[in-house]
Amino acid sequence: MTTNRTFTMLKPDAVENGHIGAILDKINAAGFKIVAMKYTQLSTRDAQAFYAVHSERPFYGELVEFMTRGPIVAAVLEKDNAVEDFRALIGATNPAEAADGTIRKMFATSMGENAVHGSDSDENATIEASFHFSGREIF
């Protein structure tokens, strides 16, 4: 079953580089409605929990360090076919391989600092949104 919601985070590099407004403009222009959003910073414990699926991978420590180095913008987005459409909008993890016009092509600097996270499945979108937002924070 597909849902009409997905989860995203504008990562510390995008925030540091002043790209919040431009990225949100692209999200809105692509037809997504923002139904929850917050400006926050992940603690080490939060980042470890959020990325626990990668805990055995060699990049895990660097990922946690990166994601805790500064503020993020967490958001829940709504649109028909939200997960798939948002994954297309953000582009490939490696910005060098991302299609022209995608968020990562425009705003990411490397595979590690790739500007934005997007849920990879409907199930993960629900889990990730619930990690960052209570039910009363999603409209």
C-alpha cells in the first residue's frame, strides 16, 4: 500500500550553506505540501538511533558525526506517490550522478554531504516521521 506522505531532513550542510529556503521552494514547486516541519539539532543518541540500520557499515561513525554537527530541518511532506516522487526530486545519493535540476545536483557537495534525506519506502517514511514528530505535530 502506498501512502501520500514521506519524510525528509535538510542536512547540516544544506543548513550551513544557507539553502533552506531554496530547497523548500523546490519542494513546494514540485507539488508537495508540508504537513509538519521543525528546525532542530540531533543529539548523538538521536542520530545513532535514527541511522541504526547502518550501524555495521564503515561510514556509520562519520554519518553520526556529520548529522550532529549542526541544525537540520525535519519535515513531513504530502503528495500522491510521495516517497517515489520525492526520491526523484532529490536525485542520486552521489551528486555527481544526480540528474540536472534535482536537489542533490543543485545543493549537495559530496556523497557524504548530500544536502537532504528522503525516506526510501512508505514504511520507513512512517517510522522516520514518527521518530521526529508526535501525532499532534503533523497536520
